[in-house]
Amino acid sequence: MENSEFLVELMNPIHFIPSEYDFVFFDETLQEIILLSKNIIYCVSLDHKITEIKIPKIGIENQNISQIKLSPNKKFFAIIQKNDPRFYIFSVKNENENENENSIQIKYLPKKYKDKHFVPISFEWLDSNEILFITTFSLEHHHLDLKKKTVQKIGAYSFVFIHCYLYQPQHKIILLCTDLNYINIRGFQFRINEIIQIPKFQLDIPVKEMYSKIKTNSNQGKESIEYKIRSNQNNITKSISIIQLYNKLYCTHIMIDESIRELRLYRLSKHTPHRDVLRLPKIGSGFSVNVVDNLLLIHNSEIQLSILYDFGPHKNGNLSFAFSIKPFVPFEEKIFIVENGINLKKILGNNENQNQNQNQNENQNQIQNQIQNQIQNENENENQNQNENQNQIQNQNQNQIQYQNQNQNQNQNQNENENQIQIQNQFKYENQIQNQNQFKNENQNQFKNIIQFKNTIDLYKPEWKHYQPNFVFDPKDGFLFHFELDLKSVALCVENLSQFEFLLRRSNCKNVALDVIKEIIAQYKNISIINWIFDLLNKNYSLALSKATETSLTGLSSQKSQIFQLQNPKNWNQQNIKRIQKTVSPNNPKSFVVIDQEDIYYEVFEKLHKNKIVDEKFLIVVITEYIRSLTSYNIEVSLMICNRLIDLFVISNQLHKLFQFIQHRVFKDSFEIANKLIGMQAIDPKCRNFGIDILKRLDNKQEMFDIFLSYGMLNQIMKHFTQDELVVFFDEDKLKIFKSKLLKSNNDLQIFTISKVFSELFKEKYDNLKI
Amino acid sequence: MNIFQIPRFDSFFIFRRVINLKNEADKIILYLPNKIPIDKQLLNIGFAQATIAFSRTFSSSFPQASLHTEKYRWVFFEPEPNYWMVFLIKNASNTQAKESKKNEKFKYEFTNDNCLFQALRKGYYMFSLFYHSFNHLITNYSLEELRNKVNQFFSFFIPTVDFIQTSLKKRLLSLFQGIRYYPLDKNMFLKVYCFVNMIESSFSKIKHSIFLYGSNLIWSSLNLSDTNSLYNFLCGYINPKPAVENEYLVGIEEFFIGKTASPQLPQPKNYFNWSLEDISKLPQNPDLFNYPELVFHITQTIAKARSNFSDFITGPKLDSKKNFFLPKIFVGNEEKKQHVLLIYKANKVIFCLLVEPDEKLQTMSFYNQMKKRIETEIETIVNNLFKSEHILQISSQNELLYKFLYFNEMNLALKETLSMCKEFELRHQFLMYLSSIVDSFYNSERLFINQEKRYFQLKNIEQQTKAQNQENNKDPIENNLDSQKQTQTEKYVNLDQNLIEVTTNINNSLWIVMKRAGSRLILMLVENQNLNISNISKEVDKLNAEFFRTIYLN
């Protein structure tokens, strides 16, 4: 990997001026920026749409609002006021409706519990009509009763004390830290009419830290304890998060102290969470976590480094790969400026940023190298402690991989490293640092407002808030970004099969993967690599086909014709395949993006052939490998690929090979192939025989008749068809064609015999047949 | 007392037609047996030349032809312009000794012209596989070198020729020099093909390859003519056995597989009884290897090999790591190029690699790399092929119910179940008659005319040959069969000149159906006295429906 490559880039930056708003935050449930200004809430979505929501007069000053969140349908909003123990729920102002009838104003005061006052910590909208109140001692699940204009408690849990919590809106999971030691974690998942308790687990925090916290907290009075809790809450909420990797949920905990620098992953499931440990680099601090395309992205704000980890297809989340992040890409993307919540302006990035990045990169190479060496050394040491097989993997990855051995070894590794995450593959760890990403406004006069408050962006700022999966919110400078994997850069890093597998697990990687395949073929790499790649693609393709068949069979049971089509996987057409692409989820670590025959044909084979990137003989080898792979997964080879292969055999003058293919029926019998072969009889008469054989097997006499007639195979027509069939198949036009071809044959005996037969057969219909 | 003598080899000679020779003997390239006095040799060659010159008055060129005399059968073949190969076979005879008088009657029906011609043709193409051509050796080396190589090669080749052809199967198989393809499903075929591709792409010096399982061909990247020659070499001539005792096309597995090494290494049969000692004394030419050396090397390597042998037969010498045995062959579509023949054997698999001559071939690392690459993949393929063989054996049991031969000129595919026809083996009348039918159907020259045109121009003499064959076959049928009434022959000539179908009944007991459709020929035997021609037609339909339903035979 070279320094000029980027693996992760910031996308879609949204900018606003924080000072212009009374309240600013990023709503994880809505995945929108919420900007409160006077009595208007501006919701800025990731696709740069701004929704204005007017809020009614509620008698609360904006400055006193501690929290405000809109319901998912944006019809209600809930508020916590500073120094107020109540939760407020209001409906938004809707001009079309009668306010008196539909608007609600609910004030909810949690009851006392053993003489303790419940202090509101926060609330979360579970649904448009369901809300979760989190207080210092309880978790209350309420339903919004619009008729009675009140909230009805669905369920509640009481705790000794809730110090902090984490909520994951996508799966409606809440994790609560319920003790002063910050080690006991309670979890709940809210489903429709059901609350599932996640087994309790403990964060592994060293005794020293626990003791000091207990001691500190125990010496404080009630108010000071609360203050301390809030303080620690910030620490713990920064260090833990809920992430989803390949359809598995994890609670991550970043553990940094003098001796330990680890990321702990607790798998959230019905069973007691299984802990995996990822060792972090020994340099830097200020770690935070994001997820990009099922990859774990760990930022190190001190040394301004981000590293990507892939948990791959291995069981128990064993780490298989690690990529470092390149510096953030200069903003080539358009930046959307939210000006006063009304205007939306766009600025293009400046190329100077790249130069600056390069200079910064040079200055920071030393730190990068340190990190790189450190990670490599750690892995090497770990590997030394393990068996020799792991070393083999390193060697294989560094050189050309023999995939079979590699898979075996990887499986062995899985068994050995179930409880600890190891960086097994020695990718080049790039430790790219980015201090600042400057971008200037080229049209300064046009966008004066922007220049006034900012023309540079500081990255890795301590104020950054990382939201899952891949958002960074900068409330101070007013930015929202999201991370995206730069697949083209990833593709450039693909040097072995494992890395290609890594690429295929990324969403939207199809075009890039096709480019990589094309490149591999163009380099005349070892055919076994191409073989492996095709098998990998077609394995998933086959799975997708069978899944789609099942889905379609159940979903389309009323449509007989479609059922018939779907029951036979050989009849897949492009519409089916498109449907498959939609149905396949990229979240399964063992499945990849579906790359079908059409993709391979048009994006790889056609381009290689048309641009003459590889010679015909090698292309034949490659296409045959692809056909072999398709056949091994019982996928019917499409006609266009068969046609292309036949053409290549002819062009490269290797008909003797083509005949062996036809002999073994590599190409499925079809009229198109038969027609093509008969048409090739001028090149080699054998082609005609093979073509007729196919027609015989297809057993469609009408088609056979038409093909025979079009190629003037009069004898075959006379021999193969009965008189009754001839009467049916011959119309006036076909009879004329037959007659003209018969006369051209100059075979008197033939002309005489046939004309005699025909004059009897068609004497009533076609008098003009007489020859 | 009657003494019956089978047809026997009299002589085989190769000569060239050169004008203004100082010494007449210079025209002789090879004469076997070489003990025959030079005068006698020149006499026979002179007679052959005269026959050729005489026949040219009727035809501008001299294509396949034979000369029948009372005692001898002469078969001529001109593989290259002005080079002639001639077989001289003494006809079978029946000697009746009455008192002191001997009355010897010769029977020429035991010898078939087409079979002998095929043997000549096969011999030449085998030779040209290893040494390019007669003219090439003379032009690039010397006449003496040509004589040496021809001598070496044909001394091993001639003993493999079956001059007697007493069985139906032998006669037919010697006539149809076909290739037995392994009937693999496309999945397995593609696996083999891709394996071959992988090896070829891993080693750029490999230009062609052939993959056999037992005596069955699975894949060849060579053209059909080269494939056929190399296939014949691999299947039959690596370890020639006396033709009388064994099948003409000997399954390669008999030599390669399952035989424990005998304490005494087998000696390949050859005309001059070459021994290892003789071979070691042969002059060494870096460009032209000695054929006896190849035959001995392969025979002895295989004999020493165990059943789990998986290694190179040619290439590195197994007993000595420093030496290499690199036989070279000439193959190519347009221009014949020299390639080193590396034969790799693993179980029943014979994997031949034709490699461009290179210095790397003299290093062990090259073979070690290649062996490692092959070994990693071939085991799976061998196992799969073994499984498919078992399945094939079960599925092919139905085939044994029919006695048929299928031959396709397009790809030289040959398939037959004639080994069951034992009771007809020695009825020479029947053989004679059958041969005549086959001859009328199958003209071997037509098949190879395209491939041989670079050496000589052949005229399509199909009509002449047919006429000749019909003429030859009339008498034996009339004379030898008990009664002409018992023979019913229906000959149907369709509008398509390529299609001929003959249904014949012999002695009210055996029906012979021969059908030709385009390039395909099917011969079927039905043994049933109670069938009439209508029933036979149904039997043929059954056979077609069972085995040939996937091909167009109309």
C-alpha cells in the first residue's frame, strides 16, 4: 500500500453555523442534524434535505432545554428542561390541522421510589407512539395515547442507580451501566410487544481504577455524586458503543491505561456475551470507534490515525485483516452549507488541499512508521507464540497465495484464537495522519458568509462526536460527515486472494471488483487465482439464485408461468438476476456481492477482448475457467458467453479444441448454438454435423425445418420429415425458397425426385411448384 | 496331408525415386529383412517401381493401391513425393501333399488391403511424429541419418503389425485407426481441461498437452492428426507385443497399471532384437534421439514403477537425478515444430506435456516445480476419474447386449462392443465379405486427404476404389459361401451420396447392418436365425434409440 492511497474518506459534509442556533445535536434515530432556532426545528438529512418543523408555544425557553428529540414521524417532540424533573411531550405545529383537536401537551413526572426523586436522564423515541424514559433509577416504556392525550406505561424497570446508558436505535437496544464501578452492564431490546433482556455482563476494568472510582464516589455527597456520575458518564459513553458488524451486535469498550490498550468486544446475543479483545497500538490516545461497511474503524485522535479492522468470515469475530486509514480525502465532494437553516449552498474543494496533505504526510511519516512497525511487531510476536501454520499464512499472503492451504491454515487459526483477536494477515499498515484538511472557497465573493466563519476544517478534534455506524458530528464548528470506504483505493491494495475476498464483502463493490478481476486477467496472473476468484463469485451467485428461487416460489405462487420459470434455475433471465441482487444482504460475512454472468461478460470479457488487452488464447482459458466454475455450481452458462467462446476458438484457429468442447456438451443445446455451428460449415464441415446433432437433441421439428431450409439442406429436409410434416411446415414462401435452392443444386436426379414428390404433396395448394 | 499356412510377412521396404543414381542400391532407404541379398532387394524394388509407373498411365498420381498376385500381396504407400513404402505379404496357403507332389493353393482373402495400407500410413505418421519426415532428415542431416532412424523406428514398428487379422475385431480395429474418447460429463471434462490449462499457464514453455485416462483420450490440444499419432504411440507402441497374441490396439493400462515389477525387465519386441547394450552403442545426436532408446526407457521405467507411481516417465531419469531423457517430437498445425515430450503418469492418468526446447529442461528444479504443481491438483482429478469409471462400468452394461462398432471420421472417435463376437472369428469367408462391405463404406484416404496434402496430392479415387473393391469381393462371396440363396442383401442408396445403408444376412444366422451417415459409420451384428429384415430394422432402431439418440443419423 502506498501513501497516496486512501481507504476511508469523509463524505457528504454538511456544514452549519452553530452559533446561529439555540440547540444543536445529531439525532441517531432520525439520522439527521437537529437545529433549533427560536420556534423552528430544522432537520437536515444526510441527503441534504432540510425539513422545517414549527413548534408551538410551549412556554419553555430554548436556553432551558436540556434535550429535545422528534418522534420518528416528526409529529411529536419530547423535551427535558434543565432543573425540571418532568418529561414533556408536544405535538408539532401543523397548519393544516386544527390545533385544538390533535395537538397534545403531556407533562410526565416520574413517581417517587423509596423516597428517591427520579431525575430524568434522557428519553428515546422507540417508535412514533412509543417512548422510553430513562431516569436515575428507572427505565420506563410508555405508549402515547393520542385520544386521551396522555402516556400509558407499558413496562418499567427499577435500578439502584443508572449511571449512564447507551441506546442503539436501529435494533432498539439499550445498555445501562447500573453500578458505581462501571462494570455491570444491563441490556434490553425493545421489540413489538416484547422486551428482551440481554444477559448481564461485566466490563473488564482493572481493580485499581474501580477502587479509585468507588473511593472517589463514596466520599461525595448526593449532589456531588451526581456531578461525578455525569462526568464519568461522559468518559464511559465515550469509551463504549454499540456497533453492528456482519449482522452481529457488539458492545465495544475501549480500555486504555498504563498497561492495557485494548478494544474489548462483547457480543450481544441471547447468551452471555462472548468477549473478544483487539489490541490497540501503543502510541496515541483518544480512541473512538465507527463502523464503515462492516469494518471496524478505530480513530486515534492524538496521533490522528485511523485503522480499519475486518472481522471477516471467521467465527467468533476473529480478526482477519487490518487496514489503516489514509488521510481524509480533500473535499472533492460538494459541501453543503446550511446557512441559517434555510439556504443550501455548495462549495467545491480546492486542489491545494492535496498538496498540503502531502506535506503533512511527509512530516508524519515517522509516527506512521512507528505505528506500522509496532503493529507488525505485535503480530509477529503473537504469531511466534502460535504454531508454525500461522507463519505460513504470512508467507503466503506476502507471496502468492495457494488458496487451499491458506484456507486450511486460517481455519486452524480460528480454532486457536477464539478468545483473542489477532491480526493475522500482514497487510502493510499505513498510518496516515491528517491534521487539517483545508478547503478554500473558490468563489469567495459569492459565499461571503462562509468565509467569515470558517475556511478550514480541523480533523480528529476532541470535540468530535462519533455516532454509529459511520457519523462524525462536530457541534463546535458545525459539521456532519460520514465515513465511506474508498473502494477504488481498496482495490489498488488487492494483492492476494484474501484481500479480494475482503473487497467482495464490501457493499457496492461490484464495479470495482470487476475492474480488479479484469486487471488480474490482464496481468496474466496464475490461472489458479482466476479460478479461485470465479469460484468465489459463483458460489455466491449460486446461493443467490437458489434463495431467489425459494423466495419467488413462495411469493409468486399464484402465477403459474413464473413458477415454472423459477422452478427451473436454468431459466434465469436478467430480471430474475436483478431481483436476486436486491434480495442478497451484504451483511453476511460469508456472502459477497452477486456478480452475475452479464457483469462478467460485459465488464470483463468484452472489454478485454475489444481492447485487445489479452490474446485470444488466454481469453479462451479464462472464459473456460468461468464456465467450469458456473457448471460446478450447476448454473447454466449463458448463451452470450458460449457464443463468445466459440468465436474465440474460431478466431484463434483452435477448432479442434472447440470440437472437443462440443463433443462433451460443454455448451447447452440451443437453436442459437446449432444455427451458429451450421453457419460455420464453410470454415469446417464438421461444424455442420455438430449443429445438426444439436438440432436432433432439441427435437423441435419446426425450428429444425427452418434452419435446414435457411442453409439449403434439402436432403436433410427430405430425409428427416414425414410428408405430413412437410405439408404443415411448408408455406408458400418457404416453398419458393426451397424451389430456388433446389434448382441451384444442379443435381438432376435430386430435382426430379423431389419435384415429383412435391407435385403430389402440394398439387392443390401450389401449382406453381412444378419444375 | 494338408498344411495350412497363415499369411506371413515377407518384406517391407522404403525406397526413393531419384534420377541419375550412380549406384542403384542408393535408392534403398530400408529393406526388412536386411538379410535378403541386395539383388533380390533391388529386384523387388524394381518390380514395385514398374508397377507404379505402369499404374500411372491410368492415373496421374499413384494413390493407395495394392497389387494382388497369386502368392503375394503388394501394398504401396507414397507418404512423401518420390518416397515409397511397400509391404510385401505372402498369402495364406493350403498345401496338399500327395505322395511326392505338393499342391500349394494360395488364399488371398485372409489379407486385407485397407488394413495393410492403414498400417503403412500409421507407421509413417508415427515416424514423422518423431523425425518430421524423410525429406527433412535428408535435407537437414544426411541419407545415412535417415537410414539409421528409419531402421531404428521400423524395427520396432513392424512387429506390431497384425498381418493375419483372424478376428473380426482385429480387422476392424486395424482398419479404423480411431481414438477412444472417455465419455466424461461436462463438469468433469471441464475440470480436466482447466487443470491442463492451469499447468500450461504456470509454465510458459509448455505448448501442448494430452491427457489420457487408461487408453481413453480426455483432452488434446494438438490437431487431430498429431493427436492420433501420439495416441497410437502411447497406447500401443510404448511396449509392443506380438500382434498375433495380443490385441492390435493394446490398452495402455495393461502396461502402465497394476502390474508389479517383474524381476526380469521386459524387453520390447523388435525386429533386430535390440538389447540395452546395443542401444547404448548407438550414436548420440542431440537433436535426434534414438527411437529404441525411447522405447526401452519407457518400458523399463514403467516396469519398475509401482502401482502408486506418480512421476515423470520421460524428462528426469528416475534412477539418476543428473541425467535427463528428453525425446523430441514434431507437431503443429501448419508448420511442424520440435517439442520435448514429457510424459507424466499418475495412476491411470497419462499426462503428456509438449515443451518448447529450453535450457531449463536440463535442470531438476524445473521438474520439481512442475511435479509439485501437478501433484497438488492431479490427485483430486484421479479420484474423480476413478469414481466416474466405476459409474461408467455400471451404465455401460447395456452396451454389451449389442454388438456394434461406431466410428466417426470427424474426430476419429471409436467405440465398439465386438469382442463378444467370438464364434465368428475364424470364418474367413465371413471376414472377407464383411471387409468388402466395410471397404465400400469406408475409404480411409478421404479422411486424411486434408492432412497429408502438404506432402503429396491425392486424387479422390473413391469411385475407383469402390469399383475395385466390388470387383474383388464378388468372387469370394460367390465361391465361398455355401449358397447364394442364403444371402439376402439389400442395398439402399439414398439421394444423399454420403448415406449408404446395407443390411445383410449370412447363413440365415447372422445379420449385418452397416449404416453410414455423413462422417459416422455404425456396424451392427445381430445373431438370430428367426429374424427377418423387418425385425432387423426394428433392432437397429432400438440400438439407435439406446446409444445414438443424441446424434443425427438420418
